[in-house]
Amino acid sequence: MAKDPVCGMNVDEKKAQIKAQYQGKAFVFCSAGCKTTFEKNPAGYVK
């Protein structure tokens, strides 16, 4: 399981359909809304 970087929800990486890349790393999201939020300011969510 991976954590959605925006809301913190656990997401199954193998089944996740909503994904994004940032600085060579893959991120998975629970919803399109979280992905959109992440894409507006990815540096704010990457630790």
C-alpha cells in the first residue's frame, strides 16, 4: 500500500488507476481530485 500524498489515504499501488510522476518518482491517488491538487503544487506534497 502507498499513501496518497494529498489526503493520506492508503492506496493499493497495483490496482491504482490514478497516477502521476514527479522528479522521477511515481505517486498514486485515491481520486482525480487529489491528483489535480497534487499537480498544482507537487513540491508542497513531496517530503
